[in-house]
Amino acid sequence: MSMNLASGGGGGGRRRRGKRPVMAEINVTPMVDVMLVLLIIFMVAAPLLTTSIDIDLPVARGGAQIQSNTPPLTLSVKRTGGGCNSQVELYVGDSPVAPAEMEAKIKAIRTTRSETDNVVYLRGDKDVCYTDMMKLLGQIRTAGFKANIVIVPEQGS
């Protein structure tokens, strides 16, 4: 049970001096590993957090207003009763139009409008069925108009 004190391997808190200089570099490999793990965690967690956020939409001001002599064409759909594909009232502007005459009416209006004035605002009651809105949207596209569907954002509680 002898101990070799000459090599400096013994206890007592002794250090060998002069053989190895002090290392002044920072090892960044553990830091890079931690950062990559955090990046993966945030990439997985971020889509899960954004689906349930309740926000109040701000009032937007600015932007370019459309300068036109003619008012924009507005088509409205209102459900008056029944289930889907039944009892809807259609309006061009403020005047009611029969559903059978709507496509011919839209095509007639398209012939009077210029090429730059080809946007229709489509307003649908919240109780209108999806199929009724898509039929009207198809008639608008067939006539050569581009459709903007008008919605009102829900107000925050």
C-alpha cells in the first residue's frame, strides 16, 4: 500500500503546475445542443398555442379607396325559412330578384360594367346554407365577376 506522491496523483488538493496551461476557451457544444432542443420544443408548441387565442380585431384605417363613379355591386342572400335549398330571398342592391332570374340579371349587369369594375360584394345571412351561397358564387364567377364575401368579425367578450 504505497502511494506515489511524485507523480502528483495523490490527494490533498495539489495541482501540477507548469505541465498544462489553463484552458481559456468556452465549449459551445452543450449550448448548441440545448438551443436545438429548445428550438424543436418551440416549433412543436407554437401551432398548438395559436388556435385558441381570443383576440379583438382592431379597426383598420387607411388604404386606398376605390374611386369609381358607379357604386359597387352588392348581392345579398337571406334565408326566410325551411332547410337548405329552400326559401331564400336574393337581392341585387336593395331590390329583390327571383332565384331563377339571378344569373341572367348578373350577366346583364356585367355587360354594362367596365373591365376594371368587376368586383361583386356578396353578403350572406348567417342562417343561409352553404349550398345556397356556393350557387350564387358560381353564378357570379360564370358572369365574369370577382367576388368578395362580406363578413363581420365577431366581437370579443
